[in-house]
Amino acid sequence: ILRRLWAGETVAYDGPVGRFDGMRLVDRWDGPAPEVYFGTAGGPLAARAAAEAFDGVFLFGYLTVDAVADTAALIRRECERIGRDPAQVRIVHCVASAPNLDEQTTREIIAGRAVSYFQMPAASKIYARRNGWDLEIFEKLRAHRQFAGMATDNADQHFRREQLLGPAELIPDHWLTETSAMGPIPRCLEVLDRYFAAGADEICLYGSSPRQNAGLLRAWAGRKLIER
């Protein structure tokens, strides 16, 4: 639908996405059409969709290295099935980052944000399936007394990150240390290296500010200069 609209077509559609009659773009520009990326945790159906229709994928944060490697393999297989070059589907993995920050700030950025994802019923099942993590831990997190009576399933709509550190105590430390760029910069670089080796083409650092990531980016850029 998006590609047809950008091409100037008037689109009529009735299907899984919804029903649209005579849809068109009024304000258009003459440049190349934007690339379309699919936000996903991976999996067979997502890989098929990515291969058939998208320019790339943005993978959920807190996926393990093995989950990213599995997604990359699935996308490659689906591309080969339809005769598409797998390199045309760019894999961007999102990594929550807190390099060389104090313990409190790190916990707020990494653990607090993780709670806001893990306590949602649909997300917890996805993470349990894709990462091979214990679903019972997610269920205990959702049952935490702090979330009793919430009007929605999304803790982000009710609490700030620093207010989620109590429930975060239920999350195993290795879930966070293995999937986040946190702590000393050399260790952060090791985490990023593992994701690139697993098949990521790009890393999207998030959760912290550009200023907080400056040292990590300088270290990454300096190492790349040495490699050249």
C-alpha cells in the first residue's frame, strides 16, 4: 500500500490491514521512495514477510544473540526461496545501552525499560519463545503488586523507569547483561560484536542519550580506524 501511494496511485484495498477506498497522497515529493522496515522479534512468519515485502527489519531490544542469529538464518532462507538476494534485507538490531554510567542510571535505563516490555502479556510470550526464557518469570513479573489495578497492560503508561526498579528485581541479571550494552565500554563492544557476528547489519543504540553513548561511539570508531 505504501509503495503504491508513494508512486502516485490511488489505492483501493480490502484485506487483513483494513478497508480503504480511494486512498491517495495529496502532498508528494519527487525523491526516491522511503525504505520500509518491519519491527519484529523475528520468527518464521516475520522472516517470510520481510523477504517478500520489506527493505529491512528492526529487531526488538533484549533479544539474545541466538535469537538474532536464528532470525538472520530464517530471513536468508526465505529470500533464497523467492530468489531474492538476502543482502537486500537489512537487519537492524536494537540494543539498550548504558555504557560507563553509574549503577542507578544503568538500572533505570536497562532494567526499568525491560520491565515495561516484559510485563506485557503478548511481549512476554514472544520473549519466552524467541529467547528460550522461563515464562514463569514473566508471569511473576506481571503479578507484581505494583501492577495491580492498572487500567492498561503497559506499565510505561503508569510509571517512569525509575519507578519500575522494584519489579525489576525479578528479572535474572544475565537476561540483561547478555542483551544490553551496559557497564565498561570494552564489555559493551563485546556485546555489539556478538550481535554483528550473529547476522546484524546495523545496531541501533537506544534508551540512553547521544551524550551518554559518546564514549562508546568514540571507542567503536577508533577501533574501526585501526582495523582499516
